[in-house]
Amino acid sequence: MAWRVDPATGPERLEALTVDRLKPIARLVASSPPTRKADLVALIWGKLTDPRFLRSYWDHHLDEIERNAVREAVYHDGQLDTRVLQAKYGRTVRTRSSGYSYSERETTPPLAPFFLLSMSIPAEVVALLREFVPEPEPFVLSGVKEAPETFQPKRGEPVPLQRADTEQAAIHDLLAVLELAREGKVAVGEKTGAPSAATLRALGSRLLLPEYSLELEERKPEDSIRAFGLVVEAPAGGLARVSGGRLRLTRAGEVFLREPSAARLRDAFGRWLTADAPDELRRIRSVKGQQGRRTDLTPPSERKAAIADALRRCPIGEWIAIPDFLRAIVAWHLLFTVEDGEYSGLYVGWSAEYGTLDADAYLALVQGQYALVVLWEHMAGFGALDVLYVSPEDAEYPVDAPYFDESYFSRYDGLKHFRINALGAYLLERTDAYDGPAVSERPPAFTVLANLDVAVTDPRQFAPNDRAFLERVAAPHGEGVYRLDRERILAAAEDGIAVDTVEEFLSTRGARAVPDPVSRFLADLRANTQAFQPPVRALLIRCRDEYVRDLLVHDTVLGKLCAPTGAESLTVAERDEAAFRRRLRKLGYAVPPR
């Protein structure tokens, strides 16, 4: 929900208060305050605009946490967020009295004159305070160098943490998505962009870094994290587009497929950061009301930008606990807004009336869970973060959620720690160059022989992408041996995989140059794939008789748009149908509708 800023001036805010509210403030700034409202307003405002009084009040009437509250407000447009105080200093403050009883004089907090019973300091006072109030100390987040081995729940035995280092697999696995897209095998929702179950299964077999082991009792296809995120990242990163329920490569995607690099990965990462569709919040199915009439969600790009800014302040190469990171987001004033408007339309459980969330629950179950999706499904998907996780059923709820009694809140509950690796530092623009394992030259995986055999020489380097591509153009021919197959290569060419691409693959992943007999074999196939022009859709039109057909064929305009097919038939390219019909009408003829 959006933060509300009080635009009123100091005198206007004082005039809006009753005498009963002004008197306790006046007693804090003067020993014998007046009783009339006009005099109270003049007294308080006179003190608040007196630099000597402000300095004296700062020195003698505020304790450490109260001074920190003023520092935070003064250097953040006069606004005080008590959540920042709690996150940064472990304590919070009151800016107004707890009630208006007989004992109100004792309960009016020392900060009341500055904040005037609100959460902001008037701009006129902020300007004076900036003359001597120091800026707040920056919040520093630290992690640990050695990866923790277990997660300790509040009750029960420690749970072993599973680890996934994503850097080396980042480009390989994104290429797996693009390869499948080139083959027309990535089916997605036209509106949602969500991959189909068949797509997730097909991609899963090609991943260098396998899908995370969540150990769910009832696992569904959409519970995939790694494969799901990679498919979504392709169009969001500008490498593909959704057309006809499938991903089609863009020009940038075709270039990435031919010449993958860390720089192109960073370009795709940057485009994903600014993309507003799909909304990652949709992956948290336990958060209800997302499409309700009263729910006005903020652009996802704004939320992702805040998370990326927070990551840019984190130490590189240290394991950071998720609660510490969420605390840091708040302490750094980077807590993103999920909804516009004063009231929230989001809830959990079965009832919008009873499932509304207080501030702590909203932070954990909406903002916190959104951050988990971005960190685990996408930042780790791009290879920026290594992760430590447990099954969500072992993770414990992040906060008590009334009217919600499932065994876990979301599949992302299990993310416990992350580490920004070298690729992540590059993607987040904290370093200018990258030459790490994601782009390092891989040793050869096989040898191409003159008899068209391809023998796998190093199974460790024979990545899933290598295997999948080779099986498109070669048939198994024994243990660890494939034979290049003419029909498979031609079928691949019909799917858009050029013979040049096949030869480049054999050359770059093979231990030595492609033998001459294989080059000649591929050259013949290349020539055969160029024997025809790309096909076009055409209409077969039957004429009344041969006279009509000849009339059209010999017409100066129609003769260029049609070709005779048999004694009484014509063929017209589908793209020329409109022009063909227009000319026919001028000649006094019409063709019935299809």
C-alpha cells in the first residue's frame, strides 16, 4: 500500500489540532504554556523555528533511539517509517501519546513536538534540523563465507540444506529454452506466458543444473521453479515472443543462440528487470485477491528494481540469510510497494473478510514472498545467485497467518540463504567484465570421424544440450557413438536448424576439425536444402472452362498473379488473393468465397 505524505505546512498542521492535543506538546517546549489555541500554536511554532531551541532540545531531551528517529526522518523527506527503526536499530519509538487521559502529560513522547502527532516532520523544521543533525549511519549487511549445512526450525531436529550453484549452468540452460523454442516445442499460455506441463518436462531433460528437489508430497507441474523461471525469462528478456501459444525467437534470441555471451545475458537480464509481465506475484497462489476489483497492483518492474538495488548493497561471495536480507530491504528504505491505494485487496485463507493481513504478515507473506520468487526463480535462473534451500514442508511459516492451515505457504518457503556469485556481480553491474565459468571454453566432448560417426570421448563434458542437439541430427550407433543421419539433418533443416549450424556444432564441440568426407556430406545436404524456395500458401481455383482459364492467364495483370494448373484450374498465392479478386472484378468476374 502506498505511503501517505502530509503536504500541510507546520502552522496548518497545528491549526488542525485541538487544544487538548496542543497542550501536551506545549508543555514539552515551555514550562508555563498559555491556554488559548492561537497562543499555543504561536508558542509551539515559534519554538520549532528557533534553531537554538531545536539544538538544545536535541541535546537534552532525546535519547539515542529518538535521535536516530529524527535522523532517519530528516534525511528521508521528513518521513519516519518505524519499520526502518525496528529493522535497523532493533527498537522503535512513539511520536504521539498513547491516549488522552489524565496522565497524558507523562505519556506524551519527546518526539511529539517534531512530528506534531504524525509520522512526518514539517518541511520548514527539516531544513533547520539539517544544519546540525548528522546523517544516519548506513546499515551494513554481512553474511558468512562458509555455506551453512543445516536449517534449524524453532521445533524439531536440524534439516540439511540443499545447495545449488547456478553460475556455470546459466547460459547453457537458457540456451536449452531457446533451442526448444527454435524447434517450436515451448508451449505457453497466450496471456499468462506460463509454460505447459509438456514443455517443463521436455526442458527438464535438457538442463545442466537439474530442477530443485522440493520433495513435495503432491507435486504439480507448476511447482517447477528452475524450468518455469527460464521459460518466462526468455520473452521477458527480449529473446523470444509469444505467438500462437508458443515461444518464437526474436532477432536478439537468434543472435544469443548463435553467439552466447555474458554481455548478451546481461542485456537480457536488464530487459527482464524492466518487464512488467508476467507479474511474479501470480506465482504465490496463497495470496488471494490479486485480480479483485479493489486490488490495484503496482508495476512489477518497480518492485524488481528495489530488490536489485538491495542486492547491489549486499556483500559478494557471502551467504546471506533470507530474514537478514528482508530486514536489510526495510533498513535501506527499499521496501517496495505491492499495491497502490490506501487499503489492501489482498488476503490469505478462504475469506477476504477474515484473511486480511496486518503489517507484519503483509511484509512476510506478500512483500517477502514476492522477493523469494524474484530471488529464487529468476535471479538464480539467470545464474546471479547460488542458493541453499530445504523442502517447503520443512521450512516453517515465516509468520502466523490466521485462517490458513496448509502445510506450507508457497513452494518458495524453502529458500534459506543465497550468495551473489561472480556472474551475479556482473549482471547487477557491480563489475565491468566477466570471464568466469558461465562463458569459459568447455573441453571437447566428442570426436567426429570420417565415416560419419560421432564418438563421445568425455561424458563429463557431454552436456544435456550437446546430447539433445546431437540426437536431432544423428542416430545412436552403439555405446557412446552416434552416426550422422541424412534424414534427421534434413528434418532439422525443415525445423529451422540450418546445415551450417550442424557443422558449426560439430566443429566447436569436437576434439578436432571436421573430416573432409563429413564436410562434403554436409555440403551436399546444404545444397539440397537450397534447391527450393520457401513454400507459400496457395489457392486452387477451378474455372468454368478452358476459355476462362486462358483469358485470365493471358491478362497483363492476372498473368503475373496466377499459374495454370491442369486444363481448367489456376493456382494463386494466398498473399495475392486480394489483388487477384480486384482485377477479376474489373474484368466482370467474381470468385465465390472460400
